[in-house]
Amino acid sequence: MSRITPLCVLALAAVIGLAACTPPAPAARPAAAPTSLNVLAVETFLADIAQNVAGDRTQVAALMPGGLDPHAFEPTPQDVVKISQSQVLIANGAGFEGWLDKVLQQAGGTRTFVAAAAGLTMREPAAGAASVDEHASNQHEGDPHFWLDPVLTIKYVENIRDGLSQADPAGKETYAANATAYIAQLKELDGWIEAQVQTVPAERRLLVTNHESFGYFADRYGFTVVGAVIPSVSTGASPSAQEMAALIEHIKGRGAPAIFLEAGANPQLARQIGQETGVKVVTGLFTHSITDAKGPAPTYIEMMKYNVRTIVDALK
């Protein structure tokens, strides 16, 4: 039979005493449980941004299908039903969805409404560009395309975080943590874009686009907006012969290397201007919609990277 020596007793007592004095390890904070909150974002890029904030707590659906020009969107009765069933509705705001007020009246009900661009100061479109010609008369609302500057998109994330937290207070900590992580990704994206743009000579950082959508992007990264084929923040406008002639002269005078069109835009006018000026027409930018998972721009961040690569390659 083994004997317990006095030394062993003392050692055992010391171990027991140490254990008694050591506080228990804190329990890991459980992730917020998923919720059935019905969240609907109008555009696909907004749905992706919102999903990054929502994380695993809830799924965010997009009202518009991918690839659709929001300027030409006409909601169907099925779209009105989707909105009526939503508990959180996220739109860009700033006048971008001109049809929305009427549809909300038709949908009825109550929901948390998030205007993602709320709190941002709207710029006047195409300052200093050909489209400020006195004949470019009637289409000049302010520019709602804030999301093409990822630093301004941080405000979108904050507004979405606050809206989800209002609708689902139990998930507030989850939404806050997810928003913080995604904002860090947006800041990283901003630095990446800055580095890519620096590879383009300053005198070639000139943008001619299909319509006036890249103003905030140009302001952030040091581009000059030379002009737009459609002198409006909306693709639904049409240029006059005088506006076309003014843009051609402006492109020749500034030496802009390319005309950039969004995916799905009618290239006819741009090609006509390209023939007159001798500049190339670059198609396929994703500005209003992300692609499906197999496409080149399945997320907002990948959309921005794809556009920047395309622009930089064309201007070098």
C-alpha cells in the first residue's frame, strides 16, 4: 500500500489552492442566432454590401435581377409583393430610385427603410466636362452614384448597420462587428485602387463615360471627367446633336484615350464618337450591378476591382 508523504500532501494542497484562486476562463460569446428577418435590397451591389453586414444572421435578397440597368427599371406586380413582404428595405436613395415612392404607397405596410446614401453630400454631375455646355439643359439632377467611391461606401455600411440593428435589436452586436470588418475591407480596397491608379500617367487620367456616373470615383482618385456620351446622371436621357459635337471637340482637345461603357449599354453613339475622334471604345464596366458567382464581378469589391483594372489597362 502506497504511503502519502508529508511533502506530497503539501504539494497537493498548493495545487488545490492555486486552482481555487485562478478565475475560470471566460466562456466564448456565442454567435447571434440566425433570424427570419426579411431584408430586401433594391440593387444587387447593395444586397452584397448589406449581406456583409448581416453576415450569417439573415439573408439579404435583391429586388432587381443582375445585369439590369436601374435607370430603366420598371417594377412588376411581383416586385410590389416582394416589397410589401419585406421587413427591411434598403435603397440607394438620393433620387436614384425615382419609382420607389409610388411603389411603397402601393405596397403598404410598415418596414424599416434604409437610404444607404443618407448623410452624404451630393455633387453636381460632370463639373468641368463637356456636358456642362449650355445646351445640356434638362437632365442635371445631382449625382447619386456615391458607391463608386469605396470611401463613401463606408457611409452605406454604417447606415445599413444602423437599420438592421433597429429592425433586429438582438443582432446589434453582430451587425456592428460585421460592419467594422467590412469597413476594413473597403479601406483596403481604397488603398489598392490608389496604387493601381498611380501606374497611369497623370496626363492620361481622363474619363469619358457612357453617362455621368464616375464623378465621385474621379474626385477620389485624381481623374478628370472629360465628358459623357449621355450628358445626364441617368441613362434614360438622349444627347442632342450639339452636345455630341461638343463632346467630340472636347475629347480631341483633351486627348482622352478611351470611351468607357457599362455592361449592357448601347454602344452605337460611343462608336460613332470613337470613329470621329480616333479613340477606342471600352465596354463591359459593371457600375450598377454585380454579376453572378461565375462572372467577373460577383461582389461589390470585385466589381470595383474589375472596373479599375479595365480603366487602368485602357489608359496606360
